[in-house]
Amino acid sequence: MATTTRPRAPESNDGVDHLAETRQRHPAGRLRPGRATGPCVAILGIVACLTLLGLVMVISASSVTDLKDHGTTWYSFKRQAVWAVVGTFGLVLALRVHYRRWRRWAGPMLIGAVALLVLVLVPGIGAEVNGSSRWIGVGALRVQPSEFAKLAVLLFVAKLLADREREGNARVTRLTLKPTLVVFGGVAALLMLQPNLGTTIVLGAIVLAVLFIFGARLHHLGGVAVVGVGAATALALQASYRRARVTAFLDPWADVSDSGYQTIQSLVGIASGGLFGVGLGASRAKYEFLPEAHTDFIFAIVAEELGLFGAAVVIGLFVALTYFGVRVALETADPFGRLVATGITTWFGVQAFVNIGAVVAVLPITGVPLPFVSFGGSSLVVTMIAAGILANIASHTD
């Protein structure tokens, strides 16, 4: 009696990657489109809420200084609205493009990001603001390459580690940990030449989280973490302005009119908000009492105008975004998708924690924006694209 043999799924050294890829393809071999899973819809909804809230708070926080400097209260809002539209197109595109396609673009993206970080340092090309050269462009049309570098490094490291896992070399340190640290170290060096310690710390957290989920040896990760914390501490104490931020964090009341001024004004604004706030648009801190009110310290304006309730909603949205990001990473069988989801979730969660921590004086000021909420075109566009990638991964978790 004749027997038939059922076709077997393609095998690989890890036993997971090819199987996951096979499930994500049509019979014709094309990557199949995703579907609207619960985590996918939740991620998109949370990002939409945060972005819309950011637009409202930007016009509120910037209205006084914009009227004084530009003759209109709508100046910053119009710019942020344009970037929000661009970011929305980027998010929709990232949502429609299968996340596995980013794998082939990871190398060119890293090369492009490094080139832009180098150009920032070239006199006449990089734009210097407040003693830092972090932007490229003229006038209001400027981009911050460090934001693009986060996504480029994440995608490259995820591709590198997923490739090693597929090849069966996941435990070979010289093929996994060492090249990852070389890539991170090179980009971190360029970031510190700007200088930009805050972004370097966030990028370091992303890389560590990806390595942890990948399965790097804990004693290796522990050593890397110790060295990283030591380097960050040394860099924070090296420059006088960063050292002043650390001392202001430890005791802001020691120099009320200088190094501790911003922290104190932030706390005053938060305390003024009470339970339900002074009302939308009624902030007193934005009347030039609180510097950077619409950028790095916009959470203080949220707490002042919307109170503890509004601040808790914002924190709750970031907690929910982190939860769904972790859920996506756990439910994704494909190693590349799992690592990218881990990195993006860490990026949003750590950056929000660092920003809010500085605003409420439980962390030193590092100068990183609040994702989706703070004023800043490059940050908004790149984080929305990253959110689109995360939502796309969520749509392929089955």
C-alpha cells in the first residue's frame, strides 16, 4: 500500500526562525499581510492619544514665548503639527511594510546614520544650539540625526543577533557580543562628540535589553552594565554643565538662582497643579519661569494644567504601551521580530522614565524628550515610525 509523506517545514540550526518565516508567507512565497490583533490596535491607539495630547500641550506650553519671539502663539504648534503629519505617514508606511523587510535595510540605514552623525560635527553643516552640535539644517528646517541613529542601531543589532541565532552561533561571543559592542561604541563616541549623553544612555539601554532577550551570558551583560554605568558617571562629572546638573539633582536648593533653578521651577509647577490642575492653558510656569517648557519639561506643564489626574493618565499610557510591547515581544516566534519589539519597547519605556524622572527630580536632567509629547520634529517622526514597526510585528504574532 502506497504511503504519502507530509512536507516538512524548512529546518534551521535554531529550529525557530525558518519555521516562523514559513508561517508568515503566502503559498506563492510572498510575505503575508498582518491582521488587526488586539496589541496592534492598542499600540496604535496609545500612540495616537499621546501624539494628540502632545500637540495640545505644545501649543499651551509654547504660546507665551512664541508670542514674544515670533509674534504668534501658533508658531511651535504649526511646526509640530507638520511633523505629526509626516510622522503619521511614516507610521502608516511602517505598519503596511512587513517588519522583516527592515532586515535587509538595516546595514544601509546604519551607514547612513553614522554619516549623518559625522556631518553634524562638520563646521558649517552642523547647527549648534546651546553649545551642542546635534542638528543638520537651516532655520526652522532642522533634523537631529541622533534620533535616526537609535532606530538604525536597533535594527542592525537585531539583524546581527538573529542571523547568528539562525546560523547556530548564538553562544559565540566574538560573533555576537563583540560586534554589537563595537557598533554601539562607535555610535556612542559620535554622540558624545556632539555632546549628547542622554541619547547615549537611552541607546545603551536599548542594546542591553536586546542582548538580554537574545540570551547573552549574564556575567557578560553584568560586566558591560558596570562599565557602562561607570563611563556614564565619569562623563556626567567631566563637563562642568553636566556636573552642575548632578549637583542640582542632589540638592537643587543649594543654588536656587542657577543650577537648581529649572528643577525647582518644575517642582513648583507640578505642585501648583494639585489634583485636577489649574486648567488647560492656565499654566503660570510657562510665563518664562520654566525654561524648555514645551520640550524636555513639557510633563511639568501637563501636571500643572491637568493636575495629578492628567499626569497619571500620561504615565498610565506609557505603562500600557510598555505592557503591550513586552507582550508582542513574548508572543513573536521570529527572532528578528522579537528583538526589534524588545528594543522599541525599551526605547519608549526608558526614555519616558528618564524624562519624567528628571522633571520630578528623581533623576538628573539629561535633555531627552518625552516620546510623542515633547516638541521636536525628529523625535516625533522617528518614534512614530518605530511605533509603526512595533504595531506591524504585533500584527504577525500568530
